[in-house]
Amino acid sequence: MLRVKQVDQYIEKNVDEEFGEHLKQGFVTEYNRLRNVEGLMADELFNALWDVASGTGVNDFLIKAAGLNVLVYLFEKCEVFEK
């Protein structure tokens, strides 16, 4: 949760206005697919979304950490995800 504000500020200052909304909508769509079509729940669902945020198959620590920050930001911003 420490980096949510930093991710939010980055998106607000460095990308166009529509990007943040497209990012959220893309993850909501992927979340619904993973949960409703793939049947993933709990940790499996979180880990699958983390892979999407980091780039599937990426194992670099810094990239995984950045992906985790984006994912936590999205959990904070999107009402669709369970809290």
C-alpha cells in the first residue's frame, strides 16, 4: 500500500487522461475472465493477476516488484476486486 500514491501520481502526471481508465478496465476484464472462466480464486487469482501486471513469465525481481505495485494500486482503485 505504500506505493499506491506513487503509482497514482505517476499515472496522473506521465500518461494521458484515458490511460488510467484503460488500465483499470483492462484489469477488471482480466480479473473477471480469470475468476469466472478460469475459475481461479484467492491466491491463484492474485498470482495470475500479478503475472499480468509484471509480464507473463518475467522473473526479474524489480519488474515483479513494479508489477506488484501496479496490482496493489488497481486493487485500491477498482471496486470490482474483492477487498
